[in-house]
Amino acid sequence: MKKISVSFLSSKNIPMDLRKLNDTDVDFIHVDIMDGKFVPAKTMPFREMRHIYQYTSKRLDVHLMVKEPSKFIPLYAELNTEYIAIHVESEEDIIKNLELIKSFSIKTGLAINPDTPVKELIPYLPYLDEVLVMSVYPGKGGQEFIVEVEKKIKELKALLQSYHLSTVINVDGGVNNITKKYCEDADIITSGSYVVSSSDFQEKITSLR
Ligand code: DX5
Ligand code: ZN
């Protein structure tokens, strides 16, 4: 059975939606962080985001869509965090940042944009607990799933198998009960608007598994 991570990026009432999600069997809360540089949009600063623990006891899956991950990793490592994913397209030294994540005993993730080839991940595979495959261009919620990404997920799965790695595949963006069929090889599915814009979170989460 797949694990489900839910992003609250498109939430209109974050505290309320986090409380509602806490009453579901969702596996992770996906925390999208944007710096206004790596992507045009900017999410709330850490001093506000840190209050998330007041509304949820779920483990967090942090997605850093930022130019300089090293500024954010120590902050998000303080929370109830299972994974921190940085982008393979980010500007700093990737291995240093993955080691920084590990130094806090948090699982490492590397996110890859729709147009970036899978082979870009190869140098980092030994350092990774998770690959976050973007099925939309990062920057906002509510976009359509890019169907071509299915091929990439399969290619990545084969690559991980060829190296006998148990790195998990998380697919992020535009996932709903229809597009989940393109994510067969994913271990975790991240969905935002499909869940948080509905009136029954649990029903939507169950429909994704
Ligand atoms: C896109 C984010 C995604 C997004 C998922 O920039 O990284 O995590 O919030 O939300 P939906 O499911 O609405 O695409
Ligand atoms: Zn995300």
C-alpha cells in the first residue's frame, strides 16, 4: 500500500486543515517551502511555520524549493521531520547539504523538476533515502499532472533496482484519483489541492492509496 503525504500549500485555513488531517490516516504532512528566488512565490517565514506542531502530530515531509537549502535545513530539522528534500537544481553543494540533513538524523530527499533528466541524480544516489519526482513545475498548487513524468518514474525505479537501492520514490504535484495511475512505481504520493479542497479528507486520502 502506498503512503500518502498531503500538502497544505493551497489551504485557505491552514490550522483548520492541519487539525482535520490529523484525524485522518495520512502518513505525512508535506511542507512546501518557497523562497521567492528558486521559484517566484514565497511561503511564510519559519517563525510562523514552526507553529505547525500545535496543529499536527503527523511526521513532516519538508520540500525545500529554495536556492540556498543550507539556510533552511537546520530550521526545519527542529520540527517533527521525517524527510527534508532539496532540489537537484538548487545552487549549493548537493552532497554537503545532504550530509547536513543526515547530521540531524533526518532522512534525505532529492527533488527533481519535470525537465531535468533522471541521470542527474546518479552522483547522489548513495546519499538518498528518497527521490521526490516533480509531476508539475514547482511553484504553486493546483496544477495539472504532467503525464510524461510516468516514464521518468519507471526509469528511476529501474535505476534504483539496478543499484540494489531501497530509496523511496515520492511523486509530487497534480495527483488525484485519476492521475494516480501514472504513479504505480511510487512508494509515496504527495497530493495537495485534491485533498484540501474537498469536504472529506479521509475519503480522498483513501482513494489515493
Ligand atoms: C508544487 C508543490 C506541490 C504541490 C502539490 O510546487 O511542490 O507539493 O503543493 O499540490 P497539488 O496536488 O495541488 O499539485
Ligand atoms: Zn511539494
